[in-house]
Amino acid sequence: MNGPVFKLKTAFPFCKDCPADKNCCTGETVDLPVLTPKDIDKISKKTGLVPGEFSIPTAQGLSEIRSIKGMCYFYKQGKCTIYSVRPIDCKLFPFDAHLDDAGKPILVLHLNACPVSIDAEPFIKRAQFFFRQLHPYLEEFAAYRTQRFDRHSYKVLDAIT
């Protein structure tokens, strides 16, 4: 991989300002996270759960986290119980990948899905680093759409390199 290496054990710094009752884990603002096979393996090892207990396979070769009453399966008492192995989709939020008109992945910022107002520019390189971690699933991830997906406005930031 080219470019700087970040220590990515924590979320983006602006995540600390997120209200616990309005965050992306509650299922109220965004869809449940998409899981890669690597995410599933890490979560299984951490929790001892078999994949079918916490994930649902999708047609695109990825999976989704199961919900409990509309919230992430692992969101309990206002906290993520798998934070150290949370899916790449969780690490990326409010950034996302879409496909442009030519079918190439692009980096976008969801403008109204995150309750915290942010300036995305300082975080583009960090988001790019996360997206490189999605290979070989990047195109499937960028093509993945759910019912809530298109209700969010977004800003195109960059091509994913």
C-alpha cells in the first residue's frame, strides 16, 4: 500500500462528539453495517459466535449485521460490544464508497446521516486508507444498496485510490 500508515484503533476524532442515542449504531439514521468475510472472521474469533448468529449473507457476496429491534446486534446499553473488531463499514462512517457513472469506486461523505457536523477534507487520506483495506471487496461494497441508502444526500470527495 502506498501513502501514510495510520494507527486506526479509534474512530475519526469527530466521533467523540456523537450523541449515544442518535448514532449510526441505533439503526435510526443509517442501515446496518455491511460485513466482509474478514470482518466476519474477526468478529467470530472475538465473540465465539458462528457467522449465522450475527450476520445475514447478501446477494453481492458480502453480509449485513443482524439487527435486534432495529439496532446493531452488537450495540448494547449504548455501546459497541465489538469495538476493537468492528467492521470496516463502521470504521468508515460517515464516509462511504459509491460507484461513479463509469463503475469506478468513489469516496463520498454522507451529509445528513451523521449527527455531527464535520469538515471532511482533513480525513480524506485516512478514509482512503480504510477503503484500501476493503480489497478485494471494494467494488461489491461500493455497489451495495439498501432501502435507506438513497435517502441520504452526499458529497463526492475523491476517486478511491
